[in-house]
Amino acid sequence: MQDVASTAAPAAAEDAGKKTTIGSYLKANLREYGLLLALLIVMASFQIMTGGILMKPLNITNLVLQNSYIVIMAIGMLLVIVAGHIDLSVGSIVGFIGALAAVLMVSWEVPVFISVIVCLLAGVAIGAMQGYWVAYHKIPPFIVTLAGMLVFRGLTLALLQGQSIGPFPVAFQRLSSGFIPDILPIGGMHGLTLLLGAAISLYLVYANFRNRIAQSRIAAPDEPMTVFLFKNALILVAINYFTWLMAGYRGLPNVLIVMALLIAIYSFITGRTTIGRRIYALGGNEKAAKLSGVNTERLSFLTFANMGLLAALAGLVFAARLNSASPKAGVAFELDVIAAVFIGGASMSGGVGTVVGAVIGAFLMGVMNNGMSIMSVGIDYQQVIKGLVLLAAVIFDVYNKKKGG
């Protein structure tokens, strides 16, 4: 026993002493870092090609507002795709919820707060209804949500009777068009925005260092110190530069605060909770998860109910931005949302993907749309380019899987 222990100890010490090189680490995490690098390259390219218009505070604000509902739905769609499913009905749900909000607030003059609660509950009910058939009756999600897409598009037309309804109350419009108040102006800039940017960036860096120290007590961190320091420096610079730009205009939009809270909540759920790990297990191997005691039916049901909730929230944000409910609202949104999630690193077969990746994917699509619009690129070529980017992302995923296998 002593001989075995004496030979095992040096081997363990030797393995623990091995350090991951920067090249091997970046290669192993090519999906995550490659996506962020792609976003930075695309933004830098359009900044140059548009003559600096892309990064102007007004355009950055418009970029956030234009993509807010896509980002909100991409977070929900990520969980659906990670669980091994798909939801084609989200665009129609956006239109239906917007129509429902218009009927409640404009036609029936129901108070804004009550109308919002009713709309969110309606979204949960729609998602739960679709999730019920997928989870407990094993009907393919493609068929269930395709039917939902047609049903709720028809119900939207019925609610609106083929006409747009608006305008919404001012209090509701602030959901999408409002900005946080400035209680601490600094040199003619939005001081509260600057302080929030500094506080958030410092907290994120502090949390990263705290997690690394905690991990080092158990085992040597896989991430090389050079990469770790560079990543945290990038976080500090990027967040403070972004908030500095926003502070030069009107500050942070209300909807950006909503998005930031959703990103934080769902990142915590997917990365730090049991239910989050079980959703990944469900998408990775449903049979193995079932044999491990995971209630796979309930998880699938919850992912669709959650998708309904976030689609309803996106519908409210979109309606508030347009200040009216239109029969054509939400058309083809599901394509942009699904594309954002796949471009953000999610796998077609489930079990892989992150909330931050989905958000970056959504903003990558948004920056491309915005940049090409500034450059007066026709909508026909915009669709071609977006399709090629999506195809490239899926090919990259398939290539990585084959290489890994």
C-alpha cells in the first residue's frame, strides 16, 4: 500500500504542476473566445466603413433599443435549444401579446400595471400549453410550435381586426423609450450612468478574482493568468467605454436595465443551480438524464413556459417601442432569435450553449443589420449575408463535434 501511495503521489503532483499554455487553452475554448473576437472585428470594421457613425451615442442607443426584444427572446430560446427542442412560435406570440396589450390599454382602458401582468401571464399560459404537448405527449416541438405560430398569428389578426391600435399610455411607452433618471450629473454627462458602469465593471472583476482564488484552493485553474488578466482588463475597458458613450447622450435606457437583470438571473440559473445543470443534461442525453432521476418531462415543460414568458415580455417591449400594435408585428422574429442562439455557440443537438453567448450572437446580428443599413446595403443582400453567417456558425459547430469525436 505504501509503494502504491508513494508512486501515486509524485504522479498526482506532476499532473497538478502541469500548466495549460495560452495556445492550448484558447484552442480548447475557441467557441467562446472566437465569438467575442468576431463581434469586436465586426464592430471595428463597421466603425471604419461607416466613418465612425456606428459608435456614436445616438446610434448605440438605437442599436440597444432595436435589438432588445431579440436579446430577451434569445435568452429563453437558449434554454429551449439547450434542452434539445425548438420554438417557432415566438414571433407570433410577440404579435399576439402586443395586440392583447393594445386591446387592454387602448380599447378597454385597463391600467398599465394590470395589463402588463395579464399579458405576461398569457405568455406563460401559451408556453405552458405548447410545452405540455411536447413534454408529456412527445409530439415533436417543431410541429407543436409551427401550429402555434399559425394559431397566434391568426388570433393577432382577429384581435386587431386587421388594423393597428395605438397610441399606448405614456407610462407604458417608457418601458422601451424611457431612460434612467440622472440624479448625479457630472460635467454635463449622465453621472448615474458613469457610476453604474464603474460599479458593475469593478464588481465583475472582483467576482472573477474571487472565483479564481476559490478554484485555486481546489486545483490549479485551467485558464492561464495572462488570459485571465487580459479578459478582466477588457471587461473594465469595454463596460466603462460603453457607459461613457451612453452618458454623453441620455444615459442607459430602461430596457437595457431589464436586459442586464435577465442576463444576470439566467446566467446564474444556468451556471450555478441544479435546474440549470439538469437542463444541460436533458439536452446532452435525455435517456441518461431520465435514468439519473431527472424529471425530464417537467424540465421540458418549464423551458417552454419560460419561453412564453420572455416572448410576452419581448412583445410588450416591441409594442412600447412602436407605440402601437400592428397585425404584422413579430413576423420572422423567430428566425432572428434562433439564428442569434446558434451563432452564439449553441449546438443543434442540445446540451451546449451559454446565455452570454446567445446575447453576443444577438448583438452580432444587430451590429451587422445596423452597419449594413448605415451603409445603405439593400435588404436583399442583408438577408444573404445573415444566412451565410448562420450557415458558417452551424458548420463550425459540426466541424468541432467531428474533431472532438
